[in-house]
Amino acid sequence: MEIDVLMGPAEFERLAGRVLPGVVCVVFDVLRATSTAVTALMNGAEGILPVATVDEALAAWRGDEELLLAGERGGLRIGVEITGGRAFDLGNSPREFGRERVSGRRIAMTTTNGTRALRACAGAEAVLAGSFLNLAAVAAAATGLGADKILLVCSGTGESTALEDALAAGAFCERWMGRGDFGDAAWLVWEAWNVAKADLLGAMGRARNARRLRSIPELSPDVELCLRVDSLNGVPCLGRDGWLRLGGVGAAPRGLDPGQVSS
């Protein structure tokens, strides 16, 4: 089995529209889309529809006004100044997605990078949303899929690589050591992880996205929260219908037996 890494948008956008037989994609947007997605689903959300644009999210809501709208631009919740009339219900902070707010609800979500990355990978055999929060669960899920290739997709920040996503991919590689043939990018992120893992929070002082979030008082706590390694055991899986659900619930990802993934 081959394990490789796409480091940011310039690489993952080339996947859009392609059929990727035998490939399992694990998408990381540590700060914060995939961390938020697993938090919401573990708190009882029925499903999350990742969309690339604000207009797509609004169109989904017009088709079903029971949907919650979630997302950010520039890190902040999408407001009427962007939509022209309908403020979003939630931003992209996992702290907003408590059980009392999202249990039993469906959510249309758009973020700057993470939802784009998930959509770009839709042609893979299976697409899993990974983060530090559910790292062990995602690694275990990927183990049982029998893929020819695991592609770790770092969502990045803007159009650039994000250190936190590369470190999460490196932590995944550490748990896969000896199980596959690492590409050069996989070795790079693994080496970066080995430097950073003794002080992961300190490493965030070198991450542009983390520094930006820390500069916004209402978002600063998200950084430490999203670094709680293995604090959740759910695995969001992208179904054939385009919705993220916990493994074993609802529509299965392409090529994935729902019973293979712990929820």
C-alpha cells in the first residue's frame, strides 16, 4: 500500500472531478473544519453537507429551511454583509457545535479550505475527515479498507500549506509506520511531526493560521481545543450523496462497508 500527502490547495484542486479507484482520502483541516465536523457529528448532528461556496450553502437552505447554515470567511461566521440577507447560524468553531445546538440537525457548511478539499476528493473510494481529535479512530478506519493507496490531503490556509495540517498528516504516518510504502511527502510530514510532537501547542506559535486565530479573542480557545489528540472516536465519512456522516450511519462512502468504521 502506498501512502502519500497532498500539501495544499494547489494539489488537491487537481483531484476535482477525477475518479480515484482504490484510493482512500483522509482530509485534514485541523484549524478548523474537520475538527468542527467530527465534533458536530459526535454531538448528534444528523449529517453535514460540505459545500464550496456561500451560494451553494444558501441554495441548500432554500431547498430545506430546516438546515442549519455554518461556515466562515476570514475565520469569522458568515454574516449578512456576505450573503446579502441571511446570516449563518454557526461559524466554524467546534465550541459552537454543542449537543444542545446541533443534535438531530442537518448542517450545510462552507469554509475557506476544508469543505473545498472534501469536495475535491469525492471521486475516491472513500473519503474520511481527519483531525488530531479523532486521529486514532481515522487511522484504525483506514486500516480496514484494503485500499491500494492512502492519500492524506492537507487543506491548507488560503492557497498555502498549513503547518497544523501537515503535522496531523505526519502523526497519521507515525501510526502507519511499517504498513505501507511512504512517498517523499509522507516522510517529510512524519519528520516534521517528530520534531513538533513533544510540544504541539508550542509548535502552533509557528503556524500562521494558529497565530491568526489567537489574535481574535473569541476564536483563540479553538487552537488548544483542536489539538486534543484522540479525544473523540468518531470517523466522518463522505457518502455517495455528498453528506458527511459518522461511519456506520446513513449512506456509506464509496467502497466502504459501514460496519468497518467505528462510530
